[in-house]
Amino acid sequence: MHGEVVPGSALTLRGIGQEFGTSMTPAREAARRLVAEGALTMSVSGRISTPELANDRIEELASLRGLLETELAVRALPRAHLALIERLAAINSTVAEAIRRGDAVAYIRTNLEFHRTLYLRAQAPAMLALVETVWLQLGPTMRKLYGRMRQGRPPDSHRLILAALRNREEAALRVAVRTDVTKGLRLLMT
Amino acid sequence: MHGEVVPGSALTLRGIGQEFGTSMTPAREAARRLVAEGALTMSVSGRISTPELANDRIEELASLRGLLETELAVRALPRAHLALIERLAAINSTVAEAIRRGDAVAYIRTNLEFHRTLYLRAQAPAMLALVETVWLQLGPTMRKLYGRMRQGRPPDSHRLILAALRNREEAALRVAVRTDVTKGLRLLMT
DNA sequence: CATTCCAGATTGTGATCACAATGGAAGTGT
DNA sequence: ACACTTCCATTGTGATCACAATCTGGAATG
């Protein structure tokens, strides 16, 4: 899943099938679906590989995250009761834990879980599905992002998001989500 | 494609394959891809059918169109030279022609072609892909929209879009695109 | 030593088949 | 007459196979 595959490596259907103990038919369908979602690249000859994103593509995906995730957060805001905020705070502590441990995969996974639990309250499944598509496209390059993050210090954008949720401030929530989403990705476009 | 399948009808993989003269394997892959994109619904048992959208889903998809298409239009604005605007005007005349003829499928097709030609100039393929996904999800219900439109009179939102493009007014373009995209769909949510 | 070319191996695609699960219709009991 | 049950046809899934296209490695040639 997110951030587990090395970018640029080539995949074979028979290899994927053998890896999961199945035939090549399920591997083919999964691969084609991921290609349709943009998480994998298929050459004209049909070869499957993980794409390496150019800078303008990263900028585009960052803009998409900003657009969609602010909307999702705003829609989730009136439905975010205290239990949800506390659960988000708990997830955020595991994010900090993953950063302190230096576990890139766990960081990516828990960070996305933080966002997903918030957006699930928006009751907008189509929008959430689009965001997950964007996440999948960003997956292979999220590792690089983690490498360039300053280690041991979790970003405080999540705390800003939690504060805006507690105070029911829509404008502050918009700003917090947008900066949290775009700030990290801009680092990659050096 | 868009607006050609009746909503609520059930599809079978063998039927699709026989319809296109192939085996069921390509039909299966196409169906699963469309399911992944939200254009088709798959029950827990794997049965394929075209979804009928509830009102809140239509509202959600309309919001998505508003969000994404305004961004795409704004990104296309600085690159929209005169030749593109003239081509858009030509497409718009075929849209009006389709409305006057009462051809629902042609109207849907040319209307989307109008939007796509504009958004292609935005040089944002991921964003455009997401919008096309939204269009596919709205496909089965676009026929209903046409039925409730007042016949013979093309909406003037496209003319507003063209005017904003000519005058290079970003704010007016935003408003024109948003109203063009959401106005029609709100009709469906009676 | 570099470049070109050829052959073997590898890969994706489409077709077909066996199988389990599901849906619907017919039949039966009350 | 209606509801429930049962049984068969239909459907999706996964596996395997043949084939064409492609990639890769080394050999031959300049």
C-alpha cells in the first residue's frame, strides 16, 4: 500500500500473482485498476511500473489535495464532536511516535489515517474516493518527502487542525489543512 | 459512453463481451475499471449495474465539479489564446444545435467536449482525470437533467465563460464556470 | 573496443474452462 | 391466496493455455 513500493521499479503480473499466492488474473485486474487510478504507469506495450512524478505533477497533486481536503475538512467540521477530536489526537500521537522512531511507512500510514478519520465525518464518499486516488498517486514519492523532513520533530500543522476543530473556526481550519497538505509536498519540488 | 446506458439496468460480463464481440475477460476488466471509477456499481456478490444517484450524492458531485472545474478553468485562462476561444465558440454552437434538435446524447457529448477542450489547456492531467471520473459518475443521471431542461434554449452560461475568457477576468470566469456546472445539476435535486 | 543484430526468454492479452455462489422461478404447505 | 422452501440456471472469479509483442543477452562484425 502507501509508500511500500520503491519508485521506478518494474512489476510483472506473474510476479505479483506469485507474491500473493494467486494466479496472474487477480494481479492483472489489480494492476489495471491501479493504473486507472494513476498509482501505476503502464507503457504502450503494457509493462507495469511505478511512476516517478515530475515537479509540475507534484504541484498539481498538491493543489488537488489542498482543494479537496479543505472542502472535506469544512464539511466534517459541523459533525466533528468531541469523541472524534480525541480520536484524532490519539492518532496524531501515533504519528509523532512513528516520526520519532524513524519509521517512514508507519508515518505515511498513520498520517493518512489522521486525515481519513476526519474526512469520513464529511459524509462525502465520492470526494473521499478522489482524495484517496490522489494519495495513491503521491504514494511512491511520499518516502522521499519523509527523508527530507527534519527528523524527530512532528509538524505542528495537525495541532492547528485540532485546535480549529475544537474552536469550530472554519477559516482557521481551511488554512491549517491547506498548509499541512501543501507544505510538505513543496519540499519535494526543489 | 456518457448518457447512453439506462440507469438501474443490470449488466452481465458475458453480455458485454458478446456485445463487443470479445470474450468475457476484457469485459470484466472494463467493468471493474468502471466500478473503480464509480461509473458502475458492484454488489457484494459481484453483480454489475448502473447506479442511480441519491440527492446528496448529486450534490456532492456537483460540488466536486464546481471545485475542480473552476480551478481547471482558472489554470487554463492565461494559456487561452484566441484560436482556442474560437474553437470553444464553434463547439458551443454545436451544443446549441444539439439542444435545438432535441438530441440528448449529442448534447451531453458536445457539452462535455466544450469543457474538456478548455480544461486541456490547463496542462493538469491528473485534475482533468478526476473531473472525467466525476463526469462518468454523473453520466447515468445526465439524461434526466436534459429532460427537465427547457427545450430549444441553450443556457447562456457558456457565453459567459467565453466572455470571461476573452476579457481575461479570472473572477468572472470562476463565477461563470461554477454556475454553469452547478445550476443544471441542482435541478435534479427537487 | 564499440556497435549492430539476432535469437531465446519473458511478459501482457485474450480465450476457455471448472467451480462456487447467487438469484429467481417453480412447487408446496398452511 | 400467500409465504416459504427448494432446485436449477445464470453469473462472477480464478486458473491455465496459446500467442504475439517486447525486452535482453551475447555474438558477430566493423
